[in-house]
Amino acid sequence: MLDLLSHFFGGAFLANAIPHFVSGMMGRPFQSPFARPPGQGLSSSTVNVLWGSVNIVVGYLLVCRVGDFGLQNANDVIALGAGAFLVALFSARHFGRFHGGNQPAQP
């Protein structure tokens, strides 16, 4: 059970790494916990690359160093996928407020 919880949070950290790391690599500022106000203000591209990298390392540790994650084990994959999906959904709603992603598409 602890393994599945670890894989769930590992998926969450890995999904959270993507927008920070990619925005930083593109040289774009993006919201981060280090901005003012946290999670709403923009952080530099360098801060986002660093924050994304930290998330990758934590995600790796939670998935690959706690228990025995197996791609052939459906429970492991579902736990990781659920963590990643929930963070992705939360991020879409949260960051959509700032980037226009919560508006319905115009025909």
C-alpha cells in the first residue's frame, strides 16, 4: 500500500515538472511556489528549470526507489497515472485562469 501511495505522488511530481521545466527551457516566465504571490506571480525561466528539475528528482525517487515499480503491474501504473492525471487536471484549471485556458473555444 505504501508503494502505491509513493507511486501516486511520484506521478504527481513528474506531471508537475513538465510545465515548469518546459516553460523554463523556452525562456518563458511561469507561476511557481517561489513567486509573489506564490502560485500566481511569475518566476523567471531559470527558477522554473530548477523547480522542474527538483520535481523530476523527487518523482524519480518516489517511483523508482520506493518499492518495486513495474510497468507490467497494473496497480503501479494506475497509481502513477492517477497522480499525474489529477495534478494535470488541477494545473489546467489553476493556470488556465492566468493564460485564458478556462474560456470556451470560440467558433
